[in-house]
Amino acid sequence: MSKRLLILEDGTIFEGESLGANLDVTGELVFNTGMTGYQESITDQSYNGQILTFTYPIVGNYGVNRDDYESIHPTCKAVVVHEAACRPSNWRMQMSFDEFLKAKNIPGITGVDTRAITKIVREHGTMKASLVQARDEVEHQMSQLQATVLPTNQVETSSTTTAYPSPNTGRKVVVVDFGLKHSILRELSKRECNLTVVPYNTSAQEILEMEPDGVMLTNGPGDPTDVPEAIEMIKEIQGKIPIFGICLGHQLFSLANGAKTYKMKFGHRGFNHAVREIATGRIDFTSQNHGYAVSSENLPEDLMITHVEINDDSVEGVRHKHFPAFSVQFHPDAAPGPHDASYLFDDFMDLMDNFKK
Amino acid sequence: MPKRNDIKKIMIIGSGPIIIGQAAEFDYAGTQACLALKEEGYEVVLVNSNPATIMTDREIADTVYIEPITLEFVSKILRKERPDALLPTLGGQTGLNMAMELSKIGILEELNVELLGTKLSAIDQAEDRELFKELCERIGEPLCASDIATTVDEAVEIADKIGYPIIVRPAFTMGGTGGGICDTEEELREIVANGLKLSPVTQCLIEESIAGYKEIEYEVMRDSADNAIVVCNMENFDPVGVHTGDSIVFAPSQTLSDNEYQMLRDASLNIIRALKIEGGCNVQLALDPHSYEYRVIEVNPRVSRSSALASKATGYPIAKMSAKIAIGMTLDEIINPVTNKTYAMFEPALDYVVAKIARFPFDKFENGDRHLGTQMKATGEVMAIGRNIEESLLKAVRSLEIGVFHNDLQEAQDADDEILYEKMVKTQDDRLFYVSEAIRRGIPIEEIADLTKIDIFFLDKLLHIVEIEDQLKVNIFEPELLKTAKKNGFSDRQIAKLWNVSPEEVRRRRQENRTIPVYKMVDTCAAEFESSTPYFYSTYEWENESKRSSKEKIIVLGSGPIRIGQGVEFDYATVHCVKALQALGKEAIVINSNPETVSTDFSISDKLYFEPLTFEDVMNIIDLEQPEGVIVQFGGQTAINLAEPLSKAGVKILGTQVEDLDRAEDRDLFEKALQDLEIPQPPGATATNEEEAVANANKIGYPVLIRPSFVLGGRAMEIINNEKDLRDYMNRAVKASPEHPVLVDSYLQGRECEVDAICDGTEVLLPGIMEHIERAGVHSGDSMAVYPPQTFSQEIIDTIVDYTKRLAIGLNCIGMMNIQFVIFEEQVYVIEVNPRASRTVPFLSKVTNIPMAQLATQMILGKNLKDLGYTEGLAETPDMVHVKAPVFSFTKLAKVDSLLGPEMKSTGEAMGSDVTLEKALYKSFEAAKLHMADYGSVLFTVADEDKEETLALAKDFAEIGYSLVATQGTAAFFKENGLYVREVEKLAGGEDEEGTLVEDIRHGRVQAVVNTMGNTRASLTTATDGFRIRQEAISRGIPLFTSLDTVAAILKVMQSRSFTTKNI
């Protein structure tokens, strides 16, 4: 195995062995604390452009299977692991972790102190990093890294470019794809929704013309303020159609109603985030992957906070006071992570049914 | 919800004496719970019969009762204390069962005592097979299909319904004897027929077989607001079928995809919500390795051994949180004590791998049945933390202290292929080593996976270890490879072996290339949040997180896994040493490898290193911490054994110096020391071969006590009466050599006693003398001990005090020592000296109210007795009488002989205290669960040489109304002497038990069994007969006495409780 370097914006360099595809990349360095679910995480489009560090030290134990993809073409930039399992074992396994990364053209590095990396990110916040072949030009690579401006069009590169249907017999739902996870479609399909998935920049007019029972605003990567067209769309459809937003969809829904978003120091990535539903006091463990959050300060009159993270009190869900619309920061669709909050999809069904009446 | 203010006083019931399946973990849980309740301002009353626990310290609860955990005594305490509530779920099955009994007789209702935590109805629902089945059916959780059969035909019918293979479990047989897996009806008929015969209730459970399924555990918690969390999940290396307490276990699960993980998480939470558990709970599940099929195996509705493991594996204190939940608090308002920032409503994220391996007693019980099944057999366990499977597994292996430093066992190397295959398929305690050996022999891991059903993922890790071994063998001194080996958990010793150099050489090369370990923190959150937990493990990585403080620091070595001879007593002493160090303003650093104990609770010490207790691992920490010194006196033989290598490496050993430790432990040096001090010992000599042993024995005179040097707990020790047996012993039991001599001592059949002494170098304090009930020949750990002595003259006591002083001063003891004496014909002899804290420290500390381990620690740090207000000599004796009784786990161990002798066999101890010896004895028997019926029959079957002595005892039994039953010889002798006795048939080696005394025992026709074998090696028939008789008594729970002294003691109790009937 050849040597690879993970170069951090703050100057720290980690040397490890190469894993996956053989290419040099630069992206935003983040960490995920899940102990399982690497296949779902890597294929989660919300990691678009990011270098994903797994805090759990052995990754790839059960290989990669045909079922657990969250997108067909993952756009995560690279992965950082302490150790990649060399002999995965699971009845559903199709290929090893390394084979998967190669097939999806994702480079990786193994044999590095992922806990130390996590602590750096925790202390300094998410930062740029490069994953490169070990060569004698580290300084050059460092200056290149520092000069790199990370793209802001992640949603564009993650979203579908054309609309497509996922037919079923139930309620008609338009799913606006900002980089959706298949699990959202799975949860809706499980409830027999007749789906049409549309690109992120579909206009309100086009959506309204489809006369859906509801609109699902999906998760996606990056800064929500980079997608102003979606904010405009939401402003126009809310009140006319029931809306359910997840993750980036939640941030966009909040922005559309006048809330502010901010970049978190190192985000929430993992699935042990405890979230309290304010109305009932119920606490669920939720799957999360976001680097931006909705600010609780100066929250517009029209929105009420429905969910908070119990440790940092960050906003985890809002509801419109007058319109049939709500959104959550976390993933009730799980995958990976606990299924505790899947009831929110049922709530969405009720919301659509009640609105119809 | 905030804590409840309507209750003020809470009673906690402990788990009693340590037995297999219920060990130190409940001291850890109970201690945490008591402290948590006190922290919240409640008054805590504690009942536990086990003095060797931290929880029974006065500082832990407000009021402590060391009394038997029986209805009689707990009711009495309830009436006296009138607590508002009782918290029953922290004292293991013992505490829980006691609470159930109390509830059933109505005393809780009568006294208006509320049960806190999980409701009894829920506990019933979880523990009663039928109720649990109903519950699971209702909530849609799958159990193994099963039914009870009372005839063979019934069994066949049930099996046809369920489908083969089928598991048969006979009801109430010892260790599940008679059960098995059947693939066909023919096999089923055979096994059930036999099983029904063995079962005292003629019942067999016929169950669907899930052999080959993965065994997965979830440690879950729930509060009264229905918040529920998974603290940790764990995956067994061994598939379903081996008790999880005996399995090698990894945390978190390793081969489960997220789908499977979440599916089982949902099932676990579904179950605890349905049960309405309030506190900790353990859910065991079986997962098909080829589909999403799973079965719920069982639920433990309380804190358990697994929850202690999960607490140590994650840092999340389950017992503490359970106690807080019990008083009404909810997880979202309790702060996570690890981060001190986040809430307890949190599912820990691990960024390391934890391995647990069980410690078995088969080094002591050579004839014990080593096959593993649903009956737990381990006495203790070790845990190790690493950044990969290989590292944590190998660290755990070398923590076991079974003489191996790698997954490499000589016996496995020596085994032929046939034995190797058998050992792989029929799971025994040492399977890991045979599987590893199979891989070394090139057997493909696919084949091994097929044979053993161990997941290939784990086998590949073993293969990886073997591959590194192979590379090391051909790449001597290669620095990159050395690094790889260290990252994968290889010990310096193993690398040295493969390189054919000394471990010191490996260590030197490691240090040269800076291949030294770093220490990572256990923080519950995978570094996502800043933590300040002083809880560390070593690994070979980039960043070291354990920062050396500027405080003066001292390292205390723990005692490793609990085994027979080295139990929780040593953890007690370790914890007290830490407390004393802290009181003196030192930073106390603990190194230990046992997840069950209080000493490995990170809140006890200033810094905890969860590491193997080997020279290498300890030395690495010393290199980093640069302590003032290391204390080795409290960690049993484990710590003492490290004194010499550490001292050689230039480490300062605090307290008694290594030369002096040697003078106590080395036979020749010790003999010389005794001669110099003019203290007599039983005549003896060392021998390095058979002929020398025979010559020495002839010189000394039979009987002789023979044993290898340097052993703990009397391993391989025997009393020998003649040359033939001696020669047999020399060939069978030991491999004597000049390096490993055997000791041949005159066996003086006198009264034994022991003392623990504390010495500051000039003055010696004896907190007390403990007299043993059983005469010399029964290991001191298996003897009942009485404090203060009841039969010694003042002269003898003075002599003991005098010898103790001379020995302590003469051996330059600084700190603590333990001395065993035998008194033979009014002459006091020293049998042995242990230059360290002994297993009697907690008992004696509690009955004398002298905090011995703390005091000894102060001596070690240079304080003196006088300044601390102690007068030298024997401390004043209080009015009460205290008895320590041993407790055994024979019911868990098939084929282990319960006959007491010089080899220690007990797993725990209980204490009884009262104003008279008889009352104290009664309590100690009750606390040890040796309950003698008030009337009935006593069966005698004794050796010829014991007949005379037995006669006197039998007479006394008859006098207070017991009937006598005896085998032929004994019966004839009794009759000759005018006693009425019913004669029963001997077994006489026969298969047929009908009409024999075994039937009498089985059908409850006798209420106690007295069986002695004498000192002469019995004939094979007599020996096996005796063994079968004892087994029968043990499995039927009938009091069994193998020492006439114990019989005399219980007789004393029964006499004091009965009235005589005498004509006038």
C-alpha cells in the first residue's frame, strides 16, 4: 500500500496508507461518531465535498451491500479511517469497503489517529484539508490547500437534474431533491406515497401544477443560503400545500420564513443526538448530519420551535403557526441510526389528510 | 422530574457472598448506588452479609448491617430501621429474590415500605418464563419456541411441532447436566429419557435450537418518563450456547450492519418499555448470521455483570444512574458524570474496541468439567481496551494471568490434530488458544468458521496475528514491523520469543525507535465533547492524552481478575490504599484490568489506567508518569510478583523492600530468617526431585504437607501419608526442578490461626487474631474463622503476638503482613508469612474498626503508629464474636470435588456477628446459605480413622433429636456404641443407585451429610463413591460437611437452639 498524507489547514499532517481510489482531493474535514452505518454515511449526499472522518476505529467490518445505499453516486470527497477491515463478514455483503471506495472513485486514508483528528476539528472547528499521495512537495500542497476556495454549489452537484416518478397508490408527494437520501423515499414509499422527485431548482409554479398532497423538502449539503431559488419556491407554496422539511430542507423552510442560519463550529454528525420534542417532553435519539443550524435568536413570529437538542439547545425542529408545515434538523428517516423519530413521517401523513379535509 | 422529597430513608440489599455468576460487580454497583443516593441527600441503610466489600464500609452508607440476607434477619432490620423505601435491583439476584420474598410475606406493606425502581410485577414478568412469553407475544418480539415435556412421547410431539434440531434442558439439574442438542427423534428420545431421570421434578424443556446464531447483548436503561437509552451493545465471539459470562465478548458489536444494530436496538427498547423497567436492564438476543431472523434469549431486569462491564467499557455509570432513576429523576435532568457537560440521556459513542475474557477456576479444579454451556463457570473476568480487535484481544489475554502473554498455549501446541479439532468443536474455556493453534497449523479460517460458527471476521483477526508472528520470525529487529506488532497488541515478551532475544532487548529497541504507547481517554463520546475523565488505556498512536500532572504521585497496582484465592478482598484493600493516599495529598494512580471492581471505577482514583498487570504494561505507565514509587502490597500475588522486575528496572517499591519480600516468600531464605529470629516452624525441607522428596519425608516423618514453592491459594498442595502416595504426587502433580522445588513439610494436625499485622519499621500493631474452626489441613481460605479466638490460652496469644512482632521487625516489614500459625500440642509454629495484605483484611478491618489498609498505606508513606494514636501490640478485643464463613460455588461446577483440603476451593465469604459464639456461628452459617434443618436425619459416611471422633458428634445429634443414618461400617460402629442408627447401602462403585444412600439424599430423606475421606489416599471405589455422594448432596442443596470441626460447630449452634428432653 502506498503512503498518503492528510494535510490540515492548520498545518497538521497525518501520514497513513492509501485506501480506495487513487486521487488527490481537497474538501472540508468533518467527523462522524456513528459506530455502524458507514455505507449509508458515505453515500449520504449531505457529505458532498467533505472529507469524512470516522471516529469508530475499524470501518468496513460488514462490507458493503446492495441495500444500504443512500444515493447511487456518492459525492463525499474522501474518507479517513483508523483501520479498514480486511476480511469483512456479513450475509448481505457484496464487496469490501476498499472495493466500494474504488468503485465509487472515492479516495481514503487508513492508519491515522482519527481521535486526534477529531479533537483538532472539535477544537478548531471544521477546516479545509487535502488528501494526497505522499510526495516531496508538502509545502506546495499546503499553500495550494490554503488558497483553495471550496465550492458553494454542492446542492446543484448533488440534486437530480430531471424530475422522475416513484409511483405508488397513495398520497401524491413532490419530493424536492437537494441531495436526498434514499431513506426518505423509502419511508414515504412504505406509507404508499405516490412520489415525484424534482430537481432542487424546480419553481413553485411547476410544483403547484402537479397538485400534490404534500411537498417533502429533503436533506442536502452545504450552506442553505447558497440555494436562494429554493427559499423563494418555499415562500410561494407554503400555506397552499402541506410541507415537511428534513435537514437542509428544514433550514430552507426556516429561512423562507425569515429565520437566520449560522455555521456551527463542528456540526452534528452521528446518531446519538438526543432531541426533545418540546410539546410532549419526549426524547428521541436521532441521526444527524449538518454543519449549519437555524438560529433560535430572533426567530420570526410565524415559526415556533418544536424540537431542541438537549445538550447544546440548538434548534432541531420548527412548525409554522398558521400553515400546515413543519421541519426537523435531524433525520427521522434514520439510515444510519436509530428509528426513534420515524413517527414524524406519520405526522406528515396526518397533516396532508387533515389539510385535504 | 426532580427527585422525590416524600422519602428520606432508603434501604439497599447487597448481593451477599461471592459465588460464580454473582461477583464483585455487585459491590461496584451497590457502592455506586449508595453514594448516588447519599449525594442526593437520602439516608441509606445497607444490608449485606459479605464483609469483603467496599459497600459495607461505614463511609458508603449511613447505616451498615453485615447480617445474613435471609427473611429472618432482613425483616428484623426493616422493623428496626423503618425505611421509607427499599431499592432491590442493585444487589444481583440475591437482592432481588430477597425483595420478592419480603414482598410476598407482606412485611413491606405492613411497614409501609415502598419498592423503588423497577416494579416487582415487571421483574416477575421478565423472570417467569410463561409471563415473559406472553409479553413477547403481545409486543411481537420473537422467543425460541419451547415447551415443557414430562414424558418422552410428549417431548417428541413438541419437537415435531418446533422442528429439529432441538435443545433439551432437564429442569433443575446441576450445571444443566443431562441436556443436549438432538438432530433426530432417536437422539431426542435418548436424551430426554436420561434427562427426565436426572431431573428431580421429571421435567425437560424442549426448545428450538438456535445454535450458530450470533449472541448479542444490549445494556439499556429507562426512566419513569419513558426515556430509554442503549448504553452499549456487545457481541460474543462465541456463538449462542456459551453463557455470556463465559464468552469472549467485544464491545461494541463488530459484525452487525447498521440495519441489524438498529433492529436489535428497537427490540431491546421495545421490551424494556413494555416491562416498564425503571433503571438498568440487560437484554440478550440471538441473531441469525444468514438473515434478519432474531430471537430474544432473556432479560435481566436489574443491574448485572454485563452492566458493570458496559459501564467500564463506555465510562457510563449504569448503577449510579439506576439509583437516581429509582428516586424519580429522569435521564434528561441528570448530568453525564463523564463529560460533566452533557446529559445522562445519551448513548455513548465508542472510539475503541473493548474485549472481555472470562477467568476460569480450572487451574485449581483440574478435574472440573471444562465444557462451556448455559451454566456460567468463570469466577472473574478481564477487560482490555485497544484501537483494534487484535490489540484489545491480546491485551486481554495477557491480563488473564494464566501464564500466557499471547494467544499461544503450550498444551495447544502439543495437541495432535484430533484433539485440536475436538477442542475447537466442543467449547471449553481454552478454545481461543486451540483455534489460534489451528490457524497456525494452516487450517483455513473458512473451515474453522464452519466448525465453530465463530464469525470469520474474528477468525481473520486471529489469522492477522499469526501473519504478524510469521513476519516477525523472518524479519528480526525490523522497526516498522515492530511498530505493526505493537499496534496489534503484541507483548514485548512474545516479540522477544519470536526474535529469540530477551524482552528487555525488545523494550530497548522499541524505545530507540520511539515505539512507545500513548494513552487515550475513555470519554463516552468519541472525543466529540471535551471531557476530563481520568480514565485511560494504552495504544500505539499519534497523540498522547494522558498528561502528567505536577502533583506527587504514587501508582497502586490492582489485583487483576477474580479467581479462587484472590478475590474481591484485594480490591477492597486497593481502594482503601487509594483513599489513604488521597488523604495524604498524593495523586493516586490505579492500574488494573478487572471490569467488575470498585477500583476500576474512574471516580475512585485520581487516574485510572485500564491495563494488563504485566511488567511491560506497568512499566510503560511508569515511564510516562514518573511516580514517587509503586505500592504492591494490596494487589495480592499479582502485584507482589511485579515487585522484583519493577525494582530491577529501577522503580522504587514503597513499603517492604523486595529483598524482604523474598525473605518471606523464598523457602530457604524464610527458613533462615525464622532460625535467626528463633521462631519454630513445622520441620520441612525442599526437594528438587522425587528421590530427594522421599528422603526428606522419611526424615521429617509422615504425614507431610507437600506443595510447589511460590503458589497462591494452596494450588497443588496435598497431605501425604506414605511413600507410595508421595511418589505418585511427584509424578502427577508437579514437575519439580532446581528452579521450581517442591516443599515437604511435617503436617501438624493442630489448630490454625492467622494474624494480619501492620508495621512502621519499629512498632507492630496486631488488629486481631483469627482462630480457625477447622484444624490444619483445610486451607485457611476455606476455614471458618472466629475473632477473637475462643480456645487459646493467654500464653499462646502472647506467643503469637511475640512471634508476629519479631517477624514484622525481622523481615523489615513496612506496611502489612499476614502470618499463619499452627498450634500443636500447645506449641506455636509459623506456617507461612505473606508480606502483603491478605484476604482477611476487610473482615478484620470491619470487626476491629481499624482501617487496616489505610493505616498500612500511611506506614508505607513513612508515618508511624504512635503518631497516629495506635499502641503497639494486640489491639483491644471487643465484646462481640465474629465468624467468617467460606462460601462455595460447587453447584455451578460439574465434576469438581467439594471435599475440603489444603487447596482453596471457596469463591466468597460471609460474616456472622453476635454476642455469643453460637449465635455468631448460626448467623454465619445462615449467611453462607448453609441452613441446617431443625430436625430430621443426619447421614454419616466417614473414614475409619474418623469413626471415634464422629461417634461423639453423632451422640450429640441424637441427643437433640436428630435421627442417624450411616453406611455399613459407620453404622456398625455406632450400634456397637449403643446408638440407634438406620443403615443404608453403600454405592460400592456400582452404577445402580437404587436403594443406596444416594437415593436417600436425592429424595430428601436426609437433612445433612457428613462425609470424610481421612488422610490416607482412599481406594478408587471409596474415592469415587465419596465424590458421588458429595455431588448428590451439593446438587440437592443439602448441607454437606467434609470436616468434623465444621460439624462440631454446627452442632454447637443446633444445641444452643434446642431444648433437651431428659427423664428425671
